[in-house]
Amino acid sequence: MKLRRVKAIAVKESLQIVRDPRSLMIALLIPLMQMFMLGYGINLDIKHIPLCTYDREMSQQSLGLLKRFEASRYFTLRKTAQDYAELTRDIDDSSCTIAIVIPAGFSQGLNDAGTGTVQALIDGTDSNTANIAANYARAVISGFSGDLQLQAIQRRGGTVQTLTPVDVQARVWFNENLESRNYIIPGIVALVMAIVGAQLTSLTIAREWERGTMELLVSTPVKPLELMLGKLLPYFAIGMLDAAICLALAVFWFDVPFRGTLATLLFTTSLFLIVVLCIGYYVSVSIRSQVGASQVALLLTMLPTILLSGFAFPIDQMPVFVQGITYLVSGRYYVTILKSVFLKGAGAVELAVPILCLALYAVALVVLAARSFRKTLD
Amino acid sequence: MAGGAGAQIIVDGLVKRFGSFVAVDGVSFDVARGEIMGFLGPNGAGKSTLIRILCGLLRPSAGRALVAGIDVTEDPDAVRQRIGYMSQKFSLYNTLSVLENLRFFGGVYGVPRDRLEERIRFAIDMAGLAGRETSLVATLAGGWKQRLALGAAILHRPAILFLDEPTSGVDPESRRRFWDLIHTLGAEGVSVLVSTHYIDEAEYCNRVALITRGRLIALGTPFELRRRSLGAELLSIEREGIANAIELVEKAPGVHDVAVFGSALHALVDDAATRAPALVAYLAGHGIAGATARRIEPTMEDSFVHLVGAATRARGDPP
């Protein structure tokens, strides 16, 4: 291998990148856009559930209960309906997810029998949101009933035991406020890196075939490994720049706490970048058209990283068979590493296993990509 | 001139099949040091395939090819170090400048650093691109691009040059200039194998190989091909609308072959002196009066058309 040839190719490739606005845009704008789109778009915290109310009584007590719903940060009052038809329409057209109906005679029942019923109609299309909405509604209502009981006992002059017999003192570690954003964003960084990394290199060989420059290139004494290194070096630099942009956005824009060391972060990011660049390169060698290669590269990186890396969907909740497949997804290791580095401040020692896996993955792909290119037109 | 220990290219029984299609069919020849060998043949004759095999870009299905004494299937990279190649399609980088392209190929061919600037200077002067060093290649006209591609191909001073239809789509002025360059290189001892489908360009070569349907059907100096391959004399028959009488002339006594050349017919006859007046009389006897027939020197085109026709008939293929 001659460094001279590697350098010649790296310089040529860099000049081409600089003069091709399309590849520069892919390289720098797309990651920014994806970070913002995915960073804001994917949010698993359910707050401000659209609420619709129908108060058939309009008593002081019914209004008091509805006030509690309005005050809750989990609900946002969208509408006060005047009849059932209006309510149904609102759920049908999804302008509200949950509707609370207070029946006529609600307060009378409370006063006479000491018990009352409230109806909750929930749009179950999204079962997860429906479940959470129902639980939040129960919590609001049980708070309301607790206060009613308290008042009743106090009115009778009794004393109240203020201690709950058994209490849970839950203390959340690593993501203290249980902000889903804090664990989603590191995953999104991995996703963006995977997509952009493979896209960058997916065009590089296919473009030379399409433009006819490859015929001359393979007639020169350049070796496949020299060609690969020369082509990957400039994209590695761009990829690291992209990583820096994404990681900086995660920390400074999305306020994800960063507790690890920069060294661990950079080292593991380089490993992952090598993996995805090699995936793109391999695809580009195998599919000699730019459009085809770009699509296959997107498919190979985006789908597995979204579905099987554990960036949003917990791996331990998957069927055992699917869990097995996730070990083949390089994103899985990088997502694990990123989340731990960001939130737990884990270092290389704690992350030895995923780092080793990622390193092995990188070595395997470098070998695969280097061997894939044949200097022949056959 | 050909053969012997001095041969830079030795091709022996070379065959290339693509599936059931035989692109190169048992071709043998050799090229001496400093010789300019032309490959002449119609599109799809197998010229490009042959050149690609010799550059190590395609593996032959059978036969042997030695380039600079090295077997192309055994050590293609050693062959690549010693050759320069200009592919049919322009294949320098359009978004790079003249200088950047030359630096790139200098680096890839491993031209010694202390020699590189001098070699680049030489290539730029040779291609007549002085003053355009920083222009993007995309902005250059066809003839300039072609000369730049040649310059890039000789940066590393290869002993052998393969030029695949280097002048296609280039204006006549640029073509002339390009051929001057090829002759300069030949005089310096570079063996040049150049393919073309311009018959007139064959005249500029030291030797010409006629290739059609993957076969080498004739090989010799342009002079030999024009004269001996025909084995007969040539008459030009001229008269308004004479092209329509081609079938009639074919049947005339003593005529071996007839072809249309512009507005005239070229007939291959055993003896021009006696057949010329006989043909005029024969045509008049068939209602075509006033034709003239005179003996002419055969051109490369006559020879080519005749040889291709003869080879086609010999194989029983449809023309």
C-alpha cells in the first residue's frame, strides 16, 4: 500500500465534495434537519391531552371537579360540550382524546349516598395514550374524592390519620425528571449518524461508475484498499463534523445532561462512523447506480436503527427471536453507549462489552468493504 | 517491424465471450516498440473489448496476452504501471481543474514527487493547455479534453499507450493535432495501440489491423492492405444514377466485387485495362449509356469494405 496514492485519492475526493453542492448539503444540512425534526417530533411524554367536558349538572361540585382537570398539566381543555352529539363528534374528529361527562344528580348522589359516578369516554385508537389518559383521569378524580372525604370527616368533627400506612419513596436515577427526551435524543444522534454516514459513502463508487471515470481509475495501478481508504478519509472528517454538530445540539439545544467524558464519546463515535461509512461504501461498490445505492444504504441503516437499536423501543420487551436479531444491528451498541455516556456518565470500563462489539463490527466491515471492490469491468 | 523479442505487445489466440456472445474470437498479433498500430473496424467489432483485455480490465476467456512482457491475467497491476489508457468515454474529473486532474493521476501512478511538476508542465504544453491550468475540465472543448486525457495517460512515461477511439466526436483540426502527438510519442519509442472507426485515420498508422465481429481479418501496413489484400485492380464507374445499377455491374464478366462510393461505383476487376472499355459497353448494352470507367488507386476504404465483405461471405453470415 502506498500512502501517496491514498493521499491523491483523498485530495481528489475532497475537491469533488467541495464542488458538488448536493453532497455537501447531504453532509451538513440533512443532519441538522433530522436532529430538529426527530428531536421535536419524537416525544414519548404524554402531557396536555386534549380534553372535552360535558357538565350535565352545573353544580358547584361538578364545576369544582372540572376545574381540577383544567388545572392538571396532563390535560388541556379544548371544549365544553352542550350535548352528547357534540362530544361524540369531537372524539370522532380527534379534536379531543378524552371526554369527561358529569351526570345530572352527581352532587345529590354525593351528598345523599356519599358516592357518585363520572363518565370518561376515551379515544382508544392509540392504546398507549388512552391508557395513560385513563390513569391520569383516575388520579385527578381520586384526588377530588380524597378531599371530599377529608371535608366530610372534618365536618363531623373527626380527626384524620394523615399517614399512609405504606409509602413508596421512589428516587429516579440518571433521568431524574423522567424526561423521555433525555434518553430519546442520544438515540436520535445515533440514528442521524447512521443515516448520514451511509448516505455519504453510498454515492462515492457508484458516481465513478455512472460518470465513466471508474474505467480509467481501474486501469491505474491503484490498489482496492488504497482506493477505499482515500475515499473514506474525507467522509470520515465530514462524519465527525456531523457528529460534533449532533452531539452539540443534544447538549446545548435539547439540554440533555452530558455526564461522561469527551474521550469516550469521540472514540466510540469514530468506531460507529467507520461501521456506517463502510456499509455505504460496500453498497456503493455492489450497486453501481447512485440512486439505487443511496436507497439501499438508507434502508440498511435507517430501518434497523429505528426499530432494533433500542433507541425508542425497549429491546427487552421484544420477542426473544427479535432480540437475537438486534445483536446484528451496529446501532444497538452505539445507542447503548451513547445513553450510558450521556446519562450515566459511563466510561470505557463500564462500556467494555458494547465498545468491544462495536470495534469487532468495525473491523469486520472494513474487511468486507475492502474485499468487495474488484478492479475489473467483468 | 513486428514480432520477435522486441515486441511490446504479444497477443496469441485471444478469446472473450460474454455469455454466448463472442466479442473477441481468436485474435493474434504483436506490436513492436515505437510502433503505431491501428485497430480499424465498425462499432461493436470488438476493438474496445480487446483493448480492455490488454489493459487488464477484462479477463480473457482463452488465449494469452503479454504486455511489456507481462501476462495480463497474472499480474495486471504490473501491466497497469507500464501502460497509459484513454477510454472511449472521456473519463477525467469534470469538477476538477486541469492541474488537479493531472496531479491526481500523477499521484495515482506514483510519479516521483521531484519529477511531477516537470511532467505536468510537459503534459500541459503538449496538450496546448498553457494558461488554462486552473480551468475546470467541464469548461474545456472536446479537442482540448481529449489532449488533456492523453496528457494524463502519459504522465508516468508509459512504454505502451492504449487509445480507444480517442478522436471520436472531435473536429478535424483537433484530430490532425492529436495524430501529430501520437507520432511524436511513437518516435520517442512508445508503442501505441489506437482504435478508430475513421478509415482515413488508418493511413496514419504504421500497421493496421482490420477487425470485424471479433475477428482480425487483415493485418499489414496501410500500403499492403490497400494493394495486396485486394489482389485485383479497381475501377471507378461514374454516371448519374449509377448506384442503381450495382446489381447489373456485379453480374458483368470479370467483376469480383462492387461497392457504392459516394455517387460512383467501385468495381474490383481482374484487369483494369481490358475491363474498363468492356464494362462501359456492357452497361450501354443494358440501356445505361454514357458511363465512364477508369482505373483508380484503391483507398483504405475500398480495401476495408472489400475485406469485410469477403470475411462475411466466408463465414456465411448475413452481411
